[in-house]
Amino acid sequence: HVNHNSRERLDSYVGAMQRLGHEPAIIGNTDDYTWDFERIGYEQMEAMLARGGLPGKTILCANDRLAFGVMAAAYSQGRKVGRRGDCDLRVAAHDDHPLSRYTCPALTTMAQDFASMAGRSVETLLALLDEDDATVSPKVSLDATLVMRQSA
């Protein structure tokens, strides 16, 4: 909840699942307003496994740091993460955090174009400061790139 776009990410996930004819499963809806994402991911995964398992074989985390915790909890419970047939679970996330390529296995993630994001932000800010231009919308959506790694 501390990320300003967490609701938009959740709504996009639900919409995509419904369009594809799948039932969206939301795990770990928490009121924990903290940046301690790794702990939240770890605790939610640990609780899910203690209740008897997962709703499916794939987990899409709202961000890479949550996925770090999910993967650590899975490992601590003897679960194997990866896309090979002998794995128990696939994990993917969003942000392409610099450590994502170094997790074990490396995390599949959506990479944002931060240079474009920064450039568009400056353009939008300057346009909003120009009192003559009332047509500028502060909301900007940019494309992301899927970075396939071994976790999913």
C-alpha cells in the first residue's frame, strides 16, 4: 500500500486474469503500511504454506522485493522455485530490481524504462507549470519489458 501505484497494479492483474478466463487469486492483502516488502512476502508465503499450500503453481508478486521474501520462504520450507518440470512453484514480479538477476534462481520480472519515465515526468511537470496549457494530464502510462529468467 505504500507504493502509489499498487492499486493500479492489482487492478491490471485482476483485469488481465478475467480477460483470459482465469479466476484471479489475491494472496496476502495486508494493511501493513511499511516498505519492508521482503518480510511481508516471506511471512505471507510462510503462512500460505502452513495452511496447506498454494492456490496454484505460479505466483505473480506486485514487486520484486516481495518476490525475494516469497522465494526465501519457499526455500526454507523445502520448495523448489523455477520453471523446470521438477519445480514446485514459479515466481514472477515487477520492477527488475538490480538484485533480481542474482536471486537463486534469477527472478523473472517486468522491467520499467526508467529513463523514459524520468523524461516524461520532467516534461509533464514543465507542462503543468505552464499555466497556459490546461490540457496536460499528470497520469502517464509507459510500456514495460518482460525479462525472462529462471524463476518462472
